[in-house]
Amino acid sequence: MNPLIFRAYDIRGIADTDLNDDTVGRIARALGSMAREAGATTFAVARDARLSGPRVRDAMVAGLVACGLEVIDLGAVPTPLLYFAVHYLELGGGVMITGSHNPPDYNGFKMMIGAGTLHGDAIQTLKQRATAQDFVTGEGSERAHDIVPAYLDRVVGDIQPGPRRLKVVIDGGNGIAGPTAMALYERLGFDVVGQYIEPDGTFPNHHPDPTILETVEILAASVREHDADLAIGFDGDGDRIGVVDHDGTVQWGDRLMILLSRALLAEEPGATIVGEVKCSKTLYDDIEARGGTGIMWKTGHSLIKAKMKSTGALLAGEMSGHIFYKHRWYGFDDALYAGARLLEVLSTGEGSIGERLADVPTMYATEEIRAACPDDRKFDVVDRVVARLRDVGTVIDIDGARVTFDDGWGLVRASNTSPKLVLRAEATTPERRDEIRALIEGLVAEESAR
């Protein structure tokens, strides 16, 4: 097995090589064994729209059944519905077969034992057991279950739209979230325009990542074409949201979090809210100004869910569009539900997202910059950059380095899902933003060349 597929909070690799049937079978047996030892008897399996999904699913189910588990096959559904099924049906765990926003030839696993998501040491334990073939054996079974009706009923029963009938463009990106999102927002009474809704694992129209420039431009054009109030885009498996406002302006995850945090704090004064190291300073300042407790934490869905649990946070979010609601929901990242909560807020009262956030201090930030760096070198490069940044500013090192100055900050961290470094800079002026960006990029270039 390729050891590099075992990442910080999931497993991910090239489907036809890294995730051949033998490797998937070993991973399934290791996962099933860990679940059985934790007391599980039932286990959910779901997959996204990738062409390798059915093959990988068959190998995964066979391995889980061989451990003695009753496998509940949810079929092709968004990742949040896998999480929902585990909570709602009180299952012993689950695995989502997905490559998320990676290219079409990738696939992978997001895994739960009980209500907790596997990450860090637990994934390394799984790797060791798969390598050693240290497996529990039993006689399991398999049955299909359609979770979509229960999910739709649960969300529709929770969301309380206001009097404004918003017009919203939904871009499914030919990922797995499109059909469920369309059904949900139509049932909630919004005027919904769909594009690229049909799941297609070749992703023929654009890459299934709602935060990259290509997708943002498509969303902006659709908002203008349909004179919509906003556009919502989803990644390949439906756990990340991208939003473009009525005027075509992209509203990154940290900006959405300010709007959602304000609504939450009005309902739950003093609530704890978790952000990650890429989020704007304005998010943490706004939470504090409104009486909440803002916590900056590591990037990664599993890591944030664990932090929410340990702190009792009611909301969390990442710039990349993972948004997690514990308030009125289950505490996992669910782009469909987050979109419904956003529409709930916007349909009450007047104004676009930008108009409602007009009082947020203006900061100038880069997009999320991704620099190629091999998986076996990226963490070492970041460590060397961190050491050098300590000489120029105050460093927050919970995840890479966020170096702060009086007038801005810069970030470098290693991606946990791809062979890349992630950089971002923010400042009070464009010129200072560019200076901080140049500092970070320069150090990364120097240390990468060593």
C-alpha cells in the first residue's frame, strides 16, 4: 500500500493504483475490525459520482461484511447524508467513498466509528492494521436504505424561511449534491435555477470545487444571467459550499461565517464559534464584538469536529466552505444544510450578503494560494518557513504558521489532502497585503529549493 494515501483526516489516492481492490479490501477489514472492537454492529456505506465508485464500493462492502458487520448501503448520496444516516439511524459508523474536490481519477474514504470521524492517530492505527492484516472475522450482511427522504424531511422541518422568496442558482458541478440540493431548496419554497445538476464522474463542465476562480466566474455569470439573489455551488461530495452574491461578488467562507455567526449569536448569546487559520481577522473580531467566543483552530473537517465537541461550539467554518452547525443540527460539515441556513437568514429582512456586511472593516486578502510541493517534503518545508517567520512577527503555529503584524497577517501550511502548500495573506491595504504575500512566497520558494 502507498503510505501517502493515509492523510490527516481521510484516505485519498489515485483510484486505479493506490486504491486497487486488494488495498481497499485491507482498509475495509481494518476499519471494520476497529468498528467491531468499538461495539459496532451496523455500518453505513455511501459513494459520490466518481466512475471508480461502484468498484471501490464493492470491495469496501465485502471487507466490512467479512468483519461481521451489517452494512447499510446508502447508494450514491452526498457526504453529509452519510453523516446524517449514522446519527439519525444510530449506526455504529460509516464510510463515504469520495475523492471530494480532487481530479476525476482520485477516490478515497471519509470514515466514522460511532459519531466520531477518524483522524490523526486513528488513521495511522488503521494503516498499521491494514498492513499487518490484523482483522476481526465474522459473518455480516448487506441491505440498501434510501436516506434522502428522511434527510429532506429533517431539514425542511428545521428551517424557517422568512417572507422573501429568494431566487437562487444552484450549481451542482456534476457532483453528487445537485439533485438533493434542488429538491431541498424547492421544498423550502425558494425560486431555484439549477445548472450542472446531473451527477457525472467525468465532471464535463467544470472542476467540482466551488472556491476556484473558474467556478466562481461561472457562478457570477449565472447570477447576472438569471438576475438571482445569489448562487450556491457545491464540491464533488457536497460538504463544501461556495457562494456568489447578487452583484457577482464571491463571498468566501469566512465572510459567510460572519453573517451566520451574527444570526446565531442573536439566538444564542455568548455562543462559542470555531474558525480555522485561513479565516479573516474580521471574523474573530466580529464574534468577540457581539459577545461570542471565537476560537482559531486547525484546518480539516475531522479536526474541527473534534474541537467543536471539546469546546461545546455551536458553529464552525473554514474559508474553503466547510461549515459545521451543532445548533439545531448534528455538528458535521453539511453544505446543503449550511445553504439552507444561509437562505433562512437572507429571506428574513432585506439586503444582500454584501449589504448586510457593509459594516465589516475593509480588509484586502488574497485568495487561497496553492503551491505544488511533494507530499514527502511539504511538512518539512513548512517547518523551515515557520522557524524563519519567528524572526519577523508573532507566529500562531497551531497549523503551519500564521504570522501576525499590526496591519495584517500571512499564512503558510501544508495541505492534508493534496501535494500542495496553502498560502494566504490579508492586510489593511492592498499594498501591505502584497508585501506580506511576497514575504511568504519568497520564504516558501527558498526553502522548497533546498
